[in-house]
Amino acid sequence: MSVQIAATCAVIVLAAAAPAALYDALKQPIMAVCVLCFGIPHGALDHIIFAHLWADSQSSRPPLSESSAQPAPDAATGEHGDASTPEHTLQAGIFFGTYFSIMCAWVIGWLFAPLATLAAFLAVSAYHFGESDLDYIHFSSTPIALAAFSSRGVLVVGLTLASDPALTLPIIQQIVDLSESTFASFCSWAMPLFVAQHAAVLLALWLTQSSTAERTEKPQDPFTFPSTVLCPTRAVWAREIARACLYVALFRLTDPLMGFSIYFGLWHALGSMSADVVNLKSSKSPWFLPAKPADKLSQPSPAESEPPQLADYARAYLLALPYSLVAITFMGMFYVVSTAAIDAQDSDPAKPHADVASIDPDIARAWAVFVMSIAVLTGPHIWIVAAKHWATSMSLDPFSLRTTLRTALQMGHAKQE
């Protein structure tokens, strides 16, 4: 049994059978651990994933110049040679430029078009969650994969929104104007639809995408499903049906906040981070392998063939720590700024409010700020995950634009010479 299944079942039992006072006492610490210890760090490896994708893309292209050809990366730091080379400058410029541009776009969206931005965030998050859940399966075509990803994501986002409207409405009202009757009416018909559509899609996949072959890749650690299923059998789809049922039970038997925290921290973030560690180590990434003497570079070491160990996950968290602290600091600053805007909206008598206060206003405000800040932080993270999917599952070069940029740099260097 995986860690995620055991923890999810434990939380469901806690909510269903434990005294209400015990559940309420443990609820906030559990959610905090899931979000802060697992949720935030999983996106803090984006710079490593980007560098890895960049190195793979570079292997099929000539360097900008003889001096910019990257030597073997340092195993302790992960740096590829001299950071002043044009190749390294181009890599850093594309990463940080695109990353912060996407973040700024989300901030502007929240400031000037909160309703459209909220809708966009829910749609993008749905696809991202579905992609992370099902990316280990090799689908027969891209449209089928996109349909499966979207369906799973709609289930997760739909359960978060509609499983308890009285709890989620006050949070949404901190962001946009939405009447209780409108939202309750939406949830009453949408909730069964969210579940039914995914049940239909999984059944269709079970009937049309199953293989009679038994060859599949085995999980390499207790946190992830197989990194790749070469021949998805009916057992694979049965497992996904069971996982979807577990999601429904989690959200229905606990509450949307606890359900989303467990899903986001344990299923999405921990599973995604673990898969990244598996993939990086299996591809002999210098971030997870010890340095070797120059005379033994061609000889494989035992660590290269071993599945990830606890030390590999500890190293991943250490590498993610600086960016995790930056993200948490940003969320704190965003909270200070956004609460002022929320207070101004709350003072508007024309703004609708929920008739039944099922959640403390301060908690509703904190969750609203969490949603907005997570959108800002995960916007560029979703870009990295999509690039990784294009490169690994679709065999596409996510940096095809790089050819144009390289040409421009070459022309610039020629002029300087």
C-alpha cells in the first residue's frame, strides 16, 4: 500500500469515526503539513527540471561556440561549467524571464479581472492535476491523453468546489462577487456531473485503451505510480477507477479544505516530486549521483542503477529549500497586500455575502489569498510540467524557439568580434 493511500484512508477514518473535537484539533496541523511541507517544495525543483530539459535539448544541437560547449556538470552544485558562457546565459534568461513574466501576468489578472482569472486558474489547474495524475500512462493518441487529463482534473477541481458549497462559497466571495443562490444552484447539478463524466471516461478508457500484454514498469518507490506504463492493462484502469473512488470518498467524508490539502500535498505534490527524483536519478542526473574520478567517468556506479533512496529525497528537499522559502515569503507579502484589497471589498454594502457563515472570515480570507498566490506561483510551474510532458511523452523539443534565439546571439557575437 502506498503512503498516499494509507494517509488518505487514515484521514477518512479520522473524519468519519473520531470525535469532532479531535478532528477539529488535528485538521489545521494536517493541512499545514500537506501544503507547506509537500505542496510548496514540489514546485521549487522547477529550475532543476528546466536545466535537465535544456541539457537534453542541447544534446541534439551544436553549441553556440567552442567556448560555450558545456562540460560535465559538477555533482555537488549541478552547475554546468562557467556560468558566464552564452549558453548558460541564454538558459538562465529564458527560465527566469519566462517564469517571472507568467507570474506577473497572473498578478495583473487578479488585480484587474478577478472573475476571468479565477475561471482561467480553475481550468488550468484542472488540466495540470489530471496531467500529473495520469502522465505515467502511455495513451494511444494525444487527443485521448488530453481528454483523460482534463476529465481527471475536472473531477478534482469539481469536488473541491461543489462537495460543500457552504464552506467554499465564503472563500470564493473574498475574490469575486457571487450570490449564494447562484453558486448553490450550480453545485446541485454540477456535482453529480463532475463524478459521472469521469466515470464515463474511465470506463471508455478501460474498454478501448486496455492491452492484453502484461509488461509494465514497476513503481520504484512508495510515493508514485509507475513512471511509465508501456502497455496499460485493464488492471491499470481498475486501479485508476479505485483511485477516483478514493478521491470522491475523501472529499465527501471530510470537507473540501481537508480533501484538497490531502490531494494537493500527498497525491499531487509528493507524487510529482517523487517522480521527478526517479526520473532525474534514472537519467543519471548529477544532482542525485556522487562525483566520480576522471579515470572512472565511463564506468557505471552502483548508485546509477539503484532506485531512489531516502537520501535522494532529502537532497531534493535541500535543493528545493531556497526556492520554497522564497515562495513562502512571497505568499506572506501577497497576503499583506491582498488583504487590504479584500477589506475594501468587504466594506462595500453591495457585495453579496453568504447567509450562513460556515467558516471563520479570517480563515476564508487566508484561503482566498492562498488560492490567488498559488495561481501566481504555479502558473510558471505548470509551464515547466507541460514542457516536460512535451519532451518525454510527445517527443517534442520544448525549446524549439531556442534556434531563433541562438541565431540572434551568434549574430551579436559576430558583430562584437
